[in-house]
Amino acid sequence: MMSAAGSKNRQMFWRIVRRLLVANRGRLLVILLALGAGAAVTAALLNLQVDAKRRITTEFRTLGANVIVSPRGADAAAGRPTLDEAVLESIPKQWEGAPVRAVPFVYYVGHVRRMVREFTPPERVVLVGTRIDALHAVAPGWKLEPSTPLPLTLQVNRCIVGARVASKLQTALRDNLEVGILPSAVLPDGREKDYPGAFGRIAGVVTTGGSEDDQVFIELSALQKLAAEDFAFPLDRVNLIQVSVPGAPQAVERFISELSRTLPNVNVRGIRQMTEGEGKIYSRISGLLTATVLIVLLLTGLCVMAAMTNVAMERRNDVGLMKAIGGATRRVFRLFLAEAALLGLAGGLMGAAAGMVLSIWLGKQVFGVAAQPRPIVYPVAVALTVIVAILSAYPLRRLASVRPASVFRGEA
Amino acid sequence: MFLRLVADSFTRRPRRKVLTAAALSLRMAVVTAALSVSLDVGDRLASEFRSLGANLLVTPEADSLPLDIGGVDYRPVNAGAYLPEADLPKIKTVFWHNNIIGFAPILGLSVRGVSHAGDDEKGLGEDRGSWPQVSLIGTWANHPVRLADQTTWNTGINQTNPWWHVVKGRWFSNAGWECVVGKNLARERGAFQNGRRVFSGIPIGDNFVIDRGPSAPPLFLKAVGILDSGGPEDDAVIVPIAIAQQFANRPGQYRQLYVSALSKPEDDFARRDPATMKPAELERWMCSPYISSIAASIKEVLPGTDVRVIRRVAEGEGTILRRVRALLWMVTFAALLAAALAVGASSAASVIERRTEIGLMKALGAGSGTVGFLLAAEQLLLAFVGGGIGYSLGIILARLVGQKIFGVAPAPSLLVLTAVLALAAGVTLVGSAIPLHRASRYEPAPILRGE
């Protein structure tokens, strides 16, 4: 008996809710639109925010390397210290899901001369041995012409010359150079000894605006070979390794401490210019993103609240009638809360789906790469919308004070 | 009669109108805050990016190639060209002088020196010859520059390289015989060579003594601070540029100048070669604070120099700024849209609510135009009041947000006020126009009967 009455009650309850929802199609549309738009923007922003922070930290790597691995400076007095090239293998290739790029560098003061028709007098320059094809990974801001260095051939070394070296030597792409560490010298017996350099062909010209404009980059192995011939210098040594670690400043910090733990014999440090500056900028940008999500949530809430206020105004007669025929205030409330929750759910489900699609498009517009849809964002956005809808039903509280008699008399 | 009707509608149900205006102003406050912050964010972030350091490098035009490894120039002091320090204040006379937030000349060289407690010159001779090479970087720190309007402006390496921290002590004074010691040099105690202590570290208060060979007496510099730069400077001694000049025998000259300037991210237009531009385009290029046009204006006042854009900093800054700006504008647009929807919906509702009133007016002989005009006037009044209050609330909100994120509040701007008022007016009108249009087709009789 009890249960039959209960099920009847429930049936009636949902019937009234259904009627409430579809009674006024226009209003239903406005509320659904408000909730849906809110849910869409919230879902899009939440998804984008997760993605944007990661993308921004990836963008930071346009600034180039942010970590340097160098020898311990104990023997700094005895020439420039070196470290074993094998260290390169101990640097992780991945860090917290993003690729880590590491490029070794060797520096020597040497000379170059142009070999077109005749030799030009040798020009003293800083020779940099590195991996030419990997250069772009640690220095994406550099302007290389052509944008990918000419390919390697078996016969010649390739080199990339700084823009100012190129203009000083008046060389162009594909010209041949002689690259050496020591210029020719006069031997004790008076004869001129020629220290043979290596032949190189210009595979690219680099403009950086910094000291690299005055340098000549050649393949690491070629410079190591020259150094070994000239100084009997051990092979497989490098002066430093530049590492480009993507990720938030904290992730970079973790990378540095992890690497200095695995490589106790070398010095691993962040390039302060980058780490410190990026830290500041990152905290600003992530603050901005959080603020914008809050603002949009606030606006959604206000939007739904406005719609619900209208509902409250419109429902005075209904509530008056319900109360007159014996509806308890609490039950009437439950009725409206159920309506709000249903509306929130419907608006949220539709809006959040639209928002996910929107965020993919937005990501494409802002970062050039479509934002990854994150499944977790969808339920979160729907839940937020339902909560906002229920909270916005607050104006309905005023219905508690409705006096059936005055409503029926038509008093405002 | 018209005004009386409008006034009546406001005074008869004040609570209702206050509520509507309050809701409207809340939304407009949020919009104001979003707009003010987004308008301001470009400038704010651009100045944050200056913590990445200088974006322009000035070097002599007719120079031999510098042999720079890890910040030390391996050229002898007598090789290469120099630039006159006396020209530097001219940088603050260029068109973009307000965008130039700092500059520092550099004269670096390698010296032999030793740490030395007290002023006693005895004992120096014994160690002579075994001292290591130390790089000496002459520059400015908090250096006063006299400007054309007779005010002084302080600049130096502490502004162009904000990641150089003096962790202990202070920066040197520009006139004194003082120096700031890199943290590795300050700490490095007891490095031995052939059983002799060759370098003992330079704690604050010690003298750093530069050996000038047999012909000249050594220079005594008092260490007043310890520098932590996280770079090769940690192994160097930083001195006022005058001392480096004296040692290099190049009075009043420098080799490199770092300039830190606020700039607008470069677009395709900025990347074009100014030589190929038409006069009107050239003018537009000169009048936009692109880093390349700032470089060109500096080159104009410093003859014989080569002003280069440090691409690593400028490119990265440009990309990130563009991305963040695009993101924020989209978000602001979304906020505007959400607010517009809310305002439109509530003004539509307020018209629907007054259907009986509209019916009565029409029954008494008012045309649809008159009724529409009356309601529009009411909505507009509401929009301006709500928009105005919302603007003032929004400015406070924007101040809070700006202060929290950037530590600087965005300045109230007339543009935002206009935009907010226009948005409020436009959206309320559009929102009420739709139900009004429907109301104009109503027959008064059924409405009055309550059907």
C-alpha cells in the first residue's frame, strides 16, 4: 500500500517535472542555451588550459637550450676543461613525456680561409664542433639559410658559417673553405710549415644576433680529429653539452637534480637567464589562464541565475496552486530542484561536447596544433554545469513566501 | 507623458528594477575585468619578458671577428675596434627612448690577479707568474645617465641581466676602486699547483690585485659583493668599466653594448626589408616599436655601430606573446558572448513579463512604435545605469586580478568604458527586440483577458 502510494507519488512528481520543462518551449530554450553555452566555454577552456600550460612550456623552447652540462671546473686554470662525449648517452631522451634534446659542443680558436680560385688570407675565428643536423633542436630561434643544412657527402666536411664570418670572407653557400686550428707557422729551421686544415663546404649561413654570428660550426667528429692531429688531444671529448628540456619550471628543476645525481662527475646547471625568466613568465600565464576559467564560470553562473529568476517570477501562480491543494513547500522545492538539475545535465551534456570540439579548433588556432581532448574534462564540465544550475536555483527560494490567497487574487 | 511613463515604471516596482540593474552590472563588471586585463596583458607580459635579458647587441661596425668563447674574448686588447662610451646617453634620445628600459656597455679582458687581504703589497713578488687568468668584465651597474631634460636615469648590467644576483654585499659604486666577484672565484680556496697555493678565493672585504707586469704597479680593487649569475660570469670579476678601460689602455671606450627594449612582436610586415618599403609603409614601420625599427633608430644615433637583434630572445618572445595574446582574446570573446547571452535573456524575460501592460497600452490606442520606443528607452536607461555601475565594479575586480597576477593594476581605460556601455546597450536592445516584435503582433483583447 505504502509502496504503491510512493510509486504513484513518484510518477506524479516526474509528470509535473516533465510538464514544467515543456510548458514553455521558449524559456526552456533560453535556459538550455545559457547552460549549454556556459558548459561549452567551460569545457573548452578547461581542456585548453591543461593543454595550454604544456604548449606554452613547449613554446619556451623556442628560446633554446635551458640546461648546460659542463665539466667540473676544478682544472679551470689549465686550459678549458673537457668532458667525455659518452656523457651524452646518459642524458635521458624523454623527460615527463616530452622529448629532451642534447647537443655537444667543442670550441677552439682557429682559422678559416676561402678556397675559391685562390686562398684568402686566414681569418681567426672560433671554431665550434657540434652535430649540425641537431643544432636546430637546441636553437630554434636561429635563422639558418637554407633552413635545413645541405646534406652530408662522403668527400667533404660540411660547415655552417656565422653571418658576419660569411660577409667577412665574402663567401656564399656551397663555397669551399679550409678550416684549421693552427695557422701556418715558421719552423725553427726557417721553412714555413703548413698545418693542414680540413676541407669544408658551406652548408648553411646562420644569423643569431649573438656571438654565433662570428663562429664557424663544423661536424663534431671533424673538429675532434683536427684537435687530435694538432694537439694530440684525446678524441671523444667535448667542452659542454647544451640540453633543451621542455616542461614547467618545476619539471626542469627535477630534471637538473636527477641528472646531477646520475652524473656526479660533471656539472649540470640550468641557464639562469632562461630558467628564471621562464619561471616568472610561466607563473603569470598560468595565473591568467586560471583567472579566465574562473571568470567564465562566474559568468555562466550569472547567466543561469538570470534564467532561474525568470522561472521564479513566472511560477508564482503554479506554486500558489500547488500550495493551495496541499503541496508542502519542501516538495515544491524538490520539484524545482529536480527541474534545475535536469536542465543542468541536459545543457551540460550537450554544451560540454560542443566545448570539446571547440577546444580542438581553438587549440589549432592558437597553437597551430589541435588540443588533445582529455576525457576527464567532459565529466568535470558536466558536473560543474549541474552544480551551477542547482546553485542558480537559489532565486526560487523566494517562492517559499508565496501566499496562495494573494496569488489567486491576482496581487503582484 | 512619455517621461512620466518611464519614471513611473521605475518608481512603481523599484525592487524589481534594482534587481535587474544589479544583475546587469555584475555581468558588466566581469566583462570589464576581462577586457581590462586582456588589453593590458600584452604590455605586462612584454615587460616580464625583459627578465630574459637584452634583445639588442651593439658592436663596432668595422670590427675584426671577435673570438668569444664562454663570454671571454680571446682577441688581444689591441685588436679589434672600440666604441666611445660618451655617446651612450644619446640612446635615450631616440624616438623609442621610453621603450628602452636598460643598457650596459661591456669591456671584457683577461688579467692575472690574486686575492690579497689588506693593503700590504709585500709578498706579491713571490707568486708572480703563477696566477691564473681571470676574466675581468668592465660594465655599468646602477650607472647614472644624464638625460636631455637634465634628469638622471640609472641603468646598467643589473637591469639588462636581471638574473645576475649580488647574493652578498652590494654592487660596486661606479667611481670607486671596487669590484664584484663571481661566486666560484669567491669560494675557490686552496687550488694548488706544484705544491703552491695559486689562488685562494676572494671573500668580501679582500682586495683583488691585478698584476700589470713589471712596468706598472698592481691595481688594488676592494671586493664589495659576490655575484651569482649561473653562467661563466661566476668565474669572473666584475668591475666598473673605467677600471677595465684603464687596464686595457682604452679610456672611454667599450666593445659591446647590451640593450633591453620593450618591443612589439614581429609580424610579416616587420620582417620585410625597410629598403623595399614605400614611404607610407616605411613611416608605419618606423612608428611601430618592432625590435628591428628600435635597432634602426639606435644605429642612427650611434654612428659606426652594428646593432643586431638577439634572435634567440626576440624570436622566442614574439612567438610566446602572440600565442598568449590570441588565447586571451578568444577567452575574452567567450566571456563577452556569455555575458551577452545572459543580458539578452534577462531583458527578453523582462519584456515578456509585461505583456499585460503592453496589451493595455495598445488597447488604449498606442501604436507598436510608441510601445517599442517606451520599452527601449527603459531598457537603455537600465543598461547605462547597470553598465556604469558594472564598469566601476569591474575596474576594482581588474585591479585585484592584475595585482594578483602581475603585481601591477591595469589603468582604467576609456576604451573599455565605451565598449562596456555599448555592449550593455546593444545587447539589451537586441534581447528585448525579439519579444517586442512578437508583442507587436498580439491582439490586446486576449492578453487582457489573461489568455
